[in-house]
Amino acid sequence: MFENTTNPVPILVFHRGNAAYLEHCLNQARKYNPESRIILLGDSANAHIKVAEHYNADDFPGVKEFKPLYKHCSFLSYEFEWRCIERWFAMRDFIRLTGITRFIHIDTDVLLFCNVTQEAARFDGYDATVARWDEQRLMAHFLLVNKAVFLEDFCNYMTGLYSNENEVQRLIQKNTNMNLRKKRMNKPWISDMSLLCDYYDQRKTNFYFLENTLKQGIGFDNRITDVEGFQAEWGLLRKHRIKKIRFENGLPIAWTADGMRISMKMLHYHSLTKYLMQYHVRGIDAHWRFFWRELLFDHKIFMGRR
């Protein structure tokens, strides 16, 4: 049984540390969701933030129980991949503690431009919302969970997989083969995104894929750097280009490559584009000079090299 969709949907955020963009994310969530609980599963470094209810993620036992099982199989750092995975156990333990059965989780590099309780009605009847990164990865950066049992089952899946060396090797082989096609130097890339996709492949969970809203003229951005099918701007190289975003009455608009207008309900500032958040929270169309200052000077990038 789903919760009454008129009840404000709580918004859960997981974050370690006190990155500058964290407060942009939380303040923006509060701006468009005045009735929702804003819940930060964090640590001592961000306990001072007042816009959200704060809980220390280290107090949840599931994180400590799973960590000895985790095997790092990624060309990205251990710290980055572990942070992405441990959030699932922190969220599961939190909803066990509180009895919340319906909520939305957003990454901290996401800005909301919508009321999530109103938008949640679009996804009634589904277990959760996800978006595709590629054919082997699913993103949970805007994750509406309609059924708490999904979160329990996914955490059980991860625990079972990492407890079985054969299953770990199967997933490594599955992702290494894909990475060969993408020229990642024969290195596996096991992240929570690949785990979520493998879980979907095995369970055929009733997910709603957010890219399906585009045909309605509505966008739940998978990442601002993914310009496939969209009008784009900036950057000498494709990987430095972003979706063309303009603000009308404080709300972001994008356009597909064939000119269809898309009302963006949220934006995801992947990788180096987090610096745009400070402008977009104010409804400012980021000028090209912000891009070049950030990439050429702050990040020492020149012609695609760092």
C-alpha cells in the first residue's frame, strides 16, 4: 500500500564532509519543498547545517556491518565508491528507525526546481525511480522510493553478492567486458550504479526510468554534462560541453536537439560542473567566462588535459 500522495514526501540526502555545494542543494530543496522534512545523513563536519534534520551516518549499524564485505573494484578511488555504496545502508537503517516508507533521495550535486510531493504522483505504482547512465549502469541521483521493501531487498542483494566470490567475479567480468568496449584500459568499474543495474537485470524490479518524461516536455536531468539529444554549449571537447540551460522566472529550460522545449524539474551537476550550482540557485544563466575560469584556472585543464 502506497502512502497518501498528499502527505509531504521527505527528502533524504547523504553526505560526508562540508562541501560548499551541500548547502546549495539543501537550501534549494527547502525553497521548493517547504512542507517536506529535509533529512541529512551526514557527519560531524556538516552537523552545523540548520536547514536539515541531521543524523550521524556512523550511528547506523548497517554501514559498519557491510564495510568488511566490500571489495573495491574500480579505477575511481576507494573513498568515492565507498561513499556511494554506504549511503544505501544508511538510508535503509534510517527508515527502519523512523518507519518512513516513502521518500526521495537526491545526490548533493542536485538542485531541485520542483515540489517533490506534487511530482511524486507521476510515479505512483512504481517501486522507485532511476535513470540510465549507460547500458550497464543505473543512477539513483533522484530516487523516489515508493516501497521501502525495495531498499531492504537491494541492500540484501549487495550483501549477498559481496559474500560470494563467484558473484563478485561475475560482476567484474560483466563490467570489464563493457569497459573494454569503452576503452577503459581493461579495468573493471564496479560502483553502486553497476550494482543497481545488475540488481535490476536479475530482479526485474518495477522501476520508472526518468528519461521517459522527456516526451511530455518534462526533464529530470540525468547529468548536465550528458548532451546526447540536447542543444549544448561551451567546451572545446565534447566532455566539457553541457546542456544549454536558460532560466525563465527562476526555472530552468532546456531544448532537445530538434528544438523541443523541456521544463527541467531538477539539474544534476556531474563532476566539475558543481561550480554552476552557485549561479543556478539564483536563476542566473551561467556565462561562458565562468566555464573557462573554472576549467582553465581552478582545475588547470587545457585542451582536455589535467
